[in-house]
Amino acid sequence: MAIRRIIRMGHPTLRQVARPVPRKAIGTAPLGRLIDDMVDTLHDYGGIGLAAPQVGESLRLAIVEITGGATRYGDVPAMPLTVFINPEVTIMNPETAGNWEGCLSVPGLRGFVERPQQIRVTALNESGARQDLELEGFLATVFQHEFDHLDGRLYIDRLKDPASLVFENEYLRYHAAGD
Ligand code: NI
């Protein structure tokens, strides 16, 4: 297990469409190591989600872990550590709502992004078992943010208003209270 360096906006890998994880790689030691490294990295950086391209591996793999309660994203629901391999997202309701998003690959900034708040996610877990999840609200936002990374997209691509891209300190000072 090891902490990996998270690549930042400007690194070309963040803009690539990641390739699917081959079925035969699931459950192998190298993929298990990558997942362990991603968990260590997520804990070390203090994030709530991490996609493999962010550690320089252009694979359709992401993890999410939210302790819940009061976080730097406000008061949010908990989600135990979950691994998503080759995920697919279906929008259940196109109605959107906005959240102030941040990204470990875009450190120090926040941006206000509107996304659908009701989605279904189908993916494989680390043992290759299929998982089906219905997610709402903040969790729906987090998953769409992570899955965007697998398609070479960053949340800043989705800002409706460029004026809503702000530094974290200014976010806390001027915007957080309005949530
Ligand atoms: Ni991100």
C-alpha cells in the first residue's frame, strides 16, 4: 500500500477517456494494489472520492467514501467505502440542483455545478460482483463528479457561470452560509 501523487488540472491524463478495466484483471493482485493505493491516497488527501485517472491510471475505476455528518462539503450523508469498476450511470430524473464542488485535482477551488439529483449506477465491485445503486441528492452529485473523471471531464467544464469558480477561503467566507 502506498500513497500516490494526485495529478492536477493540466496533466493530459485527466483529459483522456479512460479504458474499461478488463474483466480478467478484476480480483488480481495488481488491480487490488491499485485500489488499496487509491484508498490510502484518498485518506491522505482527505477527499470523499477518487477516480483512477487522478493517480495517473487511465482506467474506469473510482472509489467513494464519505464519513458523513459535518464535512467541508457541509452536513452530508455517509457512504461506506465503495469501489466502482466500469460504472454506468442512468439519469432517473433530469431535474437538477446545484452544489459547490471541489476536486483533489483542482486544489484550492470550489465551483457551483448543477446536476441531476436522482441517478442509478451499475458497476462491478472489487471482486467482480455486480452492484446496482440508486443515489439521490449530494451522493448523486459525488458519483457523477467521479464518473466524469473517467470521461476526461472536470467539474469546471460544467460551471454554468464562470463567476461561481472561487477559492476555498472565499467560498467559506462568502458562499458557504448560503447553502
Ligand atoms: Ni474530482
